[in-house]
Amino acid sequence: MNREILKRLTIHNTSPTILARDLFRMLFDPDELIMHSLLGRGDPHNMSKEPLPPLNPVKRDAVFEYVCVIWGFETEMCGRTSSNINSYREFKALKSALTRSLANFMFDLRRGRHKVMIDNWRVFNKKF
């Protein structure tokens, strides 16, 4: 990803969940987001349906780590080595919010709720 684009995304986003969604738009093709799930888990509302395969875990985890670092958390918290339990709880809350937001974003894409956005997304990504 272009450093200048990454810098602009980081500066102009005031929410970690919006930054994560914007990074997903830059890193993943819309079709890839539609045909995969965030973590590869099944739908809790429809257990009879076969779960979708997970997204590329390297890219997905890179987005999580980048957003956490930008919002002031150390990457070592992933390994639970933080001595400050309150910081660890805040980190887990942020990671949970990111997971929920991105899963909802991908669900909305699969349901066709962002058709205009997907068309604009393809045009934008061709420029870069």
C-alpha cells in the first residue's frame, strides 16, 4: 500500500473502526470480501449454512495491529504480556469493536447494501 495514502487515511479518520474499514477497502477486492468471512466462522443465526472461508489472515491481522498501534496500544498486547490489566482490557475492547465492525461491514456487502460504494471502490482502486 502506498505510504501517502496510508498516511492520509490515518490522519483523516477519527474512529478506529472507520480506519479499519477504510484499510479493508484498500487492501481487499470487493469480491474477496463478499466471498469470505472475517474469521471463517459460521453464521450464528443460520447454523445449517456452511461457513465461508476466512480472509487472508496476514492482511487481516496487519489491519488489526496497525489500527491498535495508531490508537496507542503496543503490539505485544496480542501476546498478553501487558502488565497493566486496564490497558489490556481496553485493547480487548478495541479489538472486539474492530471485529464486530468489520464483520458487519462484510455482512452488509454480501447483502448488497453497498452496491454504489462497490462500483466506486473498483474505479478508485484501479487508479492506484
